[in-house]
Amino acid sequence: MRQQCRITCNNPLNSEYVIIGFHSTEIAAASRPGCFYHLAVPRSETSLRVPISCYDVIGNEIFLLVKIIGEGTRCLAQLQKEDTLDVMGPLGNSFTHVEGKRVLLVSGGVGYAPLRFLKRVLEENNEIRWVHGGRAEEDAMPADLICTED
Ligand SMILES: Cc1cc2nc3c(=O)[nH]c(=O)nc-3n(C[C@H](O)[C@H](O)[C@H](O)COP(=O)(O)OP(=O)(O)OC[C@H]3O[C@@H](n4cnc5c(N)ncnc54)[C@H](O)[C@@H]3O)c2cc1C
């Protein structure tokens, strides 16, 4: 589906990462861990869309973890509450659902994003351990074990 969605929050985590929230009852209901959205880049000449994973869903609010890499992600990171975002999705596949297992989640850098929602869903019926790595302090996100190169 494609919708014009209202931005609900913009929370910078550090100089490289920002969490953006948007509202959509339909997209929230259809979103599963591992899915992503194609986002039209706001205030930009380009007509290209940027793929961004579903970071979390709480009620009718969808959250994105955006790492600022180039023009597209920089424009997304500038979105403010009450702005409108053109969202296509959810797209892609989900993870296999398991119960009663010991699950190891391993992520690096912005690869953290799709595992957050998965962890919340799996931790109800599984034992989860999460190992996360990155290049620098900015890449460090909450996990059971965090490793950075610096
Ligand atoms: C399925 C999918 C899900 C994704 N989920 C997320 C997500 O949840 N959060 C998020 O922040 N990003 C995610 N990405 C990556 C994101 O789409 C890219 O970072 C973004 O398209 C870059 O666009 P840009 O216009 O900002 O940079 P561009 O102008 O396209 O690129 C700027 C420079 O960075 C380089 N570059 C581009 N992408 C990357 C990258 N991923 N890693 C390292 N260098 C890169 C380019 O080669 C170029 O040199 C996802 C990508 C895919 C395919």
C-alpha cells in the first residue's frame, strides 16, 4: 500500500542516527519484523525512494532507525513532527517465527534496525541474546554484548 503519513516524532540518538515515527493504522497492522518501507525523499530533487526497515511498531505508530549516509537519509532525518511522509509498504519478507528456543541475534551498524521488532516479538516465548557491533561509539545500540572497533 502507499500512504501519506503524519510524522509523530524525530529523536536524534547521536550525530549519525535518528529515530523517526509515523502514524498509519493500516501500515502498522500489516507490518511484521523484517519488513521495510520505500520512502519518498522529502524536500529533494530526486524521485528515488529510500528503503528503510521497520524498527518497531507500537499501536498505530511505526518507528524507523535511520543512519545518515547521503542525501536521502539526510533529508529523512530532517523530517519534523506533523510533516507528511510518502510511505510505500510494508515490503519484503519476515523472519521464521520460533517458540521455546534460545535465539542469538547478531547485527552490525544499521543492521540493528530490523532486529529490534523481531526481538520484541520473539522474547515472549524464547530466550534471546543479542550481539551488536559497529565501527564507532555512534553505532553502539542496546544489546547483551556490544563491540565497536574504536
Ligand atoms: C531492505 C533495506 C533496508 C534498509 N534498512 C535501513 C534502515 O532501517 N535504516 C537505515 O538507515 N538504512 C537502511 N537501509 C540502507 C538505506 O536504504 C541506505 O543507507 C540509503 O538508501 C542511502 O541513501 P542516501 O541517499 O542517504 O545515500 P546515497 O547518496 O545513496 O549514498 C551515499 C554514499 O553512501 C554509500 N552507501 C549507501 N548506502 C550505504 C550503506 N547502507 N552502507 C554503507 N554505505 C552506503 C553510497 O555508496 C554512497 O557513496 C536499508 C537498505 C535496504 C536495501
